[in-house]
Amino acid sequence: MNISTLSTVMKQNSLSQAVGIQLLKMSNDQATQQGQDLAKMMAQSVQPHVGGNLDIKI
């Protein structure tokens, strides 16, 4: 294997690794955002006044 071929292969591997890392960062950011959105939805769905009183007529 000559030096130019080796250099090309190393650059391709480096690019592939950089792309993989960037995709992992993007998916991590997306998962973090989804977790924050879920926590926000759960906090908004809480209704402390519901179920506090029971009206019964006999």
C-alpha cells in the first residue's frame, strides 16, 4: 500500500468518525429536548384542585 492510498484511507476514516460523533451529538440533544418537553407536559397536566372535594347529595 503506498502512502497516498494510506493517506486517503485515513482521511476517510477520520471523516466517517467525525460524522458519527456529530450524529451522536444530534441524537443526544434531541433526546434531552424530548425529556425536557415530557417533564414540561407532565408539570402542566397536574391539576391540584381536581379531586379535592366530593359533592354528594342524598
